[in-house]
Amino acid sequence: MDLWVLTLFILAGLAGGLLLGLIGVGMALVTVPFLTFMLPSLGFSAEVSPLIALASSMVIAAIGSVSSLRVHHQKGTINWGLIRLMLPASLFGVVLGSLLVTRLPALWLQCIFAAFLLYVAFSMLKPSKEKPSAVDQTQLQDPPSNQLLRWFPALVGATGSFIGAGGGVLMVPFLSRFMAMPKAVASSVAVGFPVTVFGAISYMLQTTPVAHPDLIGAVYWPAVLGMSIGSVVAAPLGVQLATKVPAALLKKLFAFVLLLIALKMLLSF
């Protein structure tokens, strides 16, 4: 692999890691489209590039989440009780989704999901009527039922397997409805890490889509190496910025990311 290719992978990882630490998502938004367009120039066919990009993105997201998760834990912004409640269904969802991703037509699923992202993004961009309160906004407020908390993550995990990420695009808006944004981001990262690990293992165990010495299953390891280096370096910086950016601005930034993801999904057909 040429040095310039590795440099491009590292730069893409820096951009994705910064977004991951700042708003809990970002790696898949950068890695999947980047690799989809980059892999054909490295000798892969356009037919297998999306799957390889998706699988590699899952591994990159898992590695990039480690440093982000560590910083969030040190800051005490993760609701571990909530994580224990949501984790089993999340893992079930990502394993099921990774098994289905190469077998089901994605057109209608992606269109519906893109429409949902647009709805969530515009909802978060809509001015909120905040009133003064002495209540600590970092505490859990009016959470949904335990049944919803247990099973909604299954949808998050399955969705993550289809977009090559931990599902933060769904988890952060869901959690931010009843907890402060910094804590919602931190808890989303905590759920997303094991989700991406399970998803990565599932993709590595799949049949290699094309004969290539740098593939393990559907995972392209040169891209994983370069982009992981960038993400591990940049994710802690994003976490530090997340605690300094006002919550309202953080929501607007996240909504902008959702709009980009929706646009990418709609233009991919």
C-alpha cells in the first residue's frame, strides 16, 4: 500500500474520530462513503466495495470507540445502569442485522430510515421552549418504560449493522429526550462499543466477497489500520470539546450530521 493511500486513510480517521468524540457518531459517516469511492481505485470492483466499506467501518468504529469510551467514563457521564438494561437487545440486533445485510434488499429500508433521520434532525433543529429549572439536567428525567428501554436498542443494533456503526444516529436522539445531551452522547458510545465489536466479529466470520490477501471476511485491514490511527488520536479531542460546547449547539451539530447521513442514503440510489 502506498504511503499516500495510508495518509488518506489516517486523515479520514481523524475527521471521523473527531465527530465520534464530539457527538457520538461520525466514523461511519466518514468511513463508509470514503471507502466506497476509494476501494475501486485500489482494485476492488464496485459491486463488492460497499460491503467491504460497511464491514471495515464497523471494525474502525469499534477501535475508535475505545479511547472515547475511556474519556467519557473518567468524566462520569455514562449511565451504567441504563447501559446494562439496553445492552443485551443491542447485541442481538447487531448480530441479526449483520446476518441479514447481504441478503435483504436495502432500498426500502434505507429510504424509510433516511426519512426517519430527516424527521429527527428537523425536530432537533426546531427551537425548544426551555424554562428555568433548578433540576440537574445530567440526571435521568421521565424515562420511558423498561420494556422500551430493553427492546428499542435491538433496532439500534440492527440499524448499526446496516450503516457500519454502533447505532448512535438513533441512540443519541432517543436518549437526549430524557437526559442531558453530554450524558446521552456518553451513554450512546458505551452501548455502541460492544455493538461494534460484535458486528465486527460477525463480518470477519462471513465468507470473503472477493479473493484478496488483505481481506479477513469482508474487512479490509489496511483501511482499518490507517483510519483507526486517526480516530484514536482525534476521538479524545472530540470528547473534550463536547463538554465545552453548549447543549443547544451540540444538538444542532448532531442534527446537521443526521441531515448529511440522510442525504447520503437518498443519493446512493
